[in-house]
Amino acid sequence: MSAIGFIGLGVMGAPMARHLLKAGHDVTGFDVSTPAVEAFAADGGRPAASVADAVRSADVVITMLPNHPQVEEVAAQVLPALPPDTLFVDMSSIRPETSVRLAAEGAATGVRVLDAPVSGGQTGAQQATLSIMVGGDEATFAAARPLLEVLGTPRHVGGAGAGQVVKAANQLVVAGIYALVSEAIVLLEGSNVGAKAGLDVLAGGLAASRILDLKRESMLAREFTPGFRIDLHHKDMAIALDAARNADVALPVTGLVAQLVAAARALGHGSLDHSALLKVTETLSGREA
């Protein structure tokens, strides 16, 4: 069993840390939200008063944070202080170039660094069914794999930063599907065709997707309680476009979908689930609920 310092006990991080705790690991958790730390302690975890406190006795450090500035801030405190051979696994969704730099900084002091962003949202975190995209050294991945398997299905996809590139690809596909499902709903309803029956048919054919499986009923009900917020998907679309620029490739559809996500934020929907792209499509069609 490992001594784990877990940084970031939010919607995703809290259930992930609890799964590791239930698996028998010694988990110390920290978050900038005191109630989040207190809730983790109530579940049997060790509370930490600071990042330094969380990682003091850790042989594995896991971060699950909103964006690269927070990851960089934590890494600046942690990486120079960790003993050689410590595992540092960043499970946040951030820029690939940040992950590459952190891996190099870790290697300079003997810290083994992985980028391991996840897909599956709050439900995947709660059910330990996350898809985990891991970038870094294969031997380091092998060392971290038993821990990651507690949280879902890890897959090694390449060197440092590769996990973040795969996550960017995942996010552009997810946003694109949400945009198209939204258009399908607006088309069906605008044509006075039963949208529920129509989506049920789509879900059984070539248009089938996890999004249709999991979200069609809540979208039809206009229930947008966040599992993954528009604000975060907006950040991820920017990462995808930056990655495309760095790779010198054109992603025109991604650019359009990124603007739809940006429009959702501009319309005040940033705190809603990313399925709320439907509200943008309705607005464009003059069919606001």
C-alpha cells in the first residue's frame, strides 16, 4: 500500500481520493476549500493544512486541479522537495507543454512524473470507471498502474505530454457530439417529431454514442446539473486549439465548436453541464425555453 498525497478534492478529486482510501492506501488530502478537506477527513482520510503537509510523507503525489496555473503552483512547491523515485501523477487536464516541462523538471531530481488526465466526468469518478490517458515513461507507468486501476482503466499513450494531447482530442470529440445532439433535438422538436422516440432510434444505430446513452433524457428534460461544467470545457477547447497550432494542423470543426462553447459562457451558462450547449442551439434558432 502507498502513502499518497492527494491535491485537489473537488467534484472529480474527492471521489477519486476516496476510492484510493477504500483500496487500503494511506491518503492525505488537501484542497483550498476547507469544507472539502473536512469532508474527506470525515470519510477516514488524513486532512492536510497545506500542500507541503499533504506530501510530507508521500511516496506518491496525485494532483487533480482546474488548470495549468494551479498545477504549476503546486509543482513548484512539491517537485524540488520530493525524494528521488517519488511518483508525481498529474491527473488534471492542462496544456501538453506544461506536462512536458514538469516531466523534465522531475527527471532532474529523480522524481518520476506522469500526465494522466481522465475522461468520464463526475459519474466516472464516483463509479471508478474513468478512462485514464497516461503520458510518460513506460516504467513509470508500470509503477503507477496499480493505483490508477483503482480509479478506472489506464492506458499508456506515449511520452510526456501525450496523455494531455489524447485528452484534448477526447474533449473536441465530446463537445462536437454534444453540439450535434443539440441540433438533432432542435430539428426534431421544430419539426413536431417526438424527440424522445427520435433519439432512441439514433442511439440504436450508427449515430449511437455514450453521450446519447447517458445524456439524451436529461437534455430533453433541460436538466443541466453539472457533471462537467461548460467553464471547464471552454478551457479544454482552448487547449485543443493550442495543441493544433503547435502541431501545425488545421481543426476547422473544432474551431467552430469552440465558439459554441464560448457562446454558452457568454450567455451565462458557464456553471451548467456541457450538455447545455443545447441552450446555445436553441438561442440561435429562436427557440429558447
